[in-house]
Amino acid sequence: MHNHDHHDHHLEMGRKFLLGIILNFVFVLIELGFGYQINSLSLLADAWHNLGDVAGLLISWFAFKMATKSPTSSYTYGFSKGTILASLANCILLFIAVSSMGWDAVHRLNTVEHPDGYIVSIVAGIGVVINTLTALIFMRSNELNNRAAFLHMAADALVSVAVVIGGFAMSKWGWQWIDPVLGLAICVVILWGTLGLFTSSLKLSLDGVPEGIDSIKIQQSIEEIEGVDKVRDLHLWAISTTRNALTATILLKSNVSLENQEILKYQIRELLYKQKIQHTTLETTYSLD
């Protein structure tokens, strides 16, 4: 029954992410089309911003799909680490887009462009609706991935609100300079959000310790368990963007019986699971001290 519920849960999460992907990708196409048609940098920059969101939702959806695939003899940990590589590729794509948009924005500050502010407001208004709907899809959940998606889409709705206001200012008062300024501001928002993700993705791709986990504190916590003398050869890395692994050699005190070794291993695995380490390989041996 538990496995059936778990499977249904994955299907439900998959549907949520897929719906969010479709809604936002359709809007990206609309925004890119109108952005190029009326030569609006704020719309084009926001389109790239939303395309980054689509890529982020795709990565999360990919992670859910990969979680259902069984490991093979060639890929003994499965295929989940592809989510890390996809996240890294997404960051690089956004850096390229930001560089191009930023350069164009600086250039346009010294030239005269006349994008239709009314169309900018209408298209960005559609973005407010779509981002809000996507945020609502993930609102009623306590899961970390869903909460992160909710906060991200809610923030994007506010960015679209800023573009709506900018379009209104262009159409009402003829402030054409506001278009490249908004484009630059959105580039800064993208850069700010992407730098942290890029750093984390690069670290995980090099098998660094995942964010939010302190390997020294983990080792100290294990050594505080009664019967454990020391921990040696502790290695901690990410299998995917949502699953972590650890291997370690546990040196036991001489008074620990063979029967109690399994109890100790269970205690350690429970401790590690609470620290978001789902896959553990423990070797136990007696300390020579």
C-alpha cells in the first residue's frame, strides 16, 4: 500500500511540474514573439528569465522521472545525477543570454528605440497571470521542491508586474529609456539567482558536499553515539539534486558485541537520514586503541 501511495505521489508531482512547464513555455514563446516584433528589451529579457524557470521546472520533473528508474549494471546509482548536469547546463545558457541582453541594454541606453508600451504591458500582464497560476499549483505542499517552485514563480510574477508598470510608463509618458533600464534590471535578477545555482551545481558535479550538510558535524554526531570510537574515510556526495550518499568506516569500541553492531548501524543510518543522507554504506571494525 505504501509503495502504491508513493508511486501515486510521484505521478501527482510529475503532473504538477509538467503543467507548470507547459504554461510557462507557451508564455515564453508569446513573449519572445512580441519582444522581437516590437523590439522591446524588457520583454526579451523577461522571456529569457521565464525560459530559465522552464528549465528549472524541467530539471525538477526530470528528477522525479529518474527517481522511478532502477539502477543498471553500468549505472549502479541510476541516472539521477543527470539532474545536476542539466542544472549546470541551464546556468551556462542563462549566463550567455544575460551577457547578450546586458550588452544590448547598455547599447540601447545611447540610442532611441520606441517599443509599444501598451503591448509590453499586455504581454507582461499575461506573464503575471501565468506565473501566479503556476505558483498556486505548488502552493499547497510542504515539500522542499514544491515550496521552492512556489517562491520562485511568485517572485517572477512580481518581475512581470514591474514590466507591466514600465510598459504603462512608456505608453503614458513616453519614457522609452525605461525599456533598456528594465532589461538591465531583469538581467541583474537573473544573474543574482543563477550565480548561487551555478556554484551549487558545479560543486555537486565535482562530488562536493551538498549545500546544507556539514560533514564535520556529521562525523562528530556519529562519534557521539555510544559504542562508536572514531569515524574514518568519511565521503559524502550528491547522487542527484535531491538524493545524497555517504560511505564511512566506523571504528567500534572493544566492548561492542557482534550482535550490537547491527543496532549501531541502524542508529547511524537513522541519524544520517534525518540529515538528508538517503544512501549509506558503512563498514564496521574494532578500534586498535
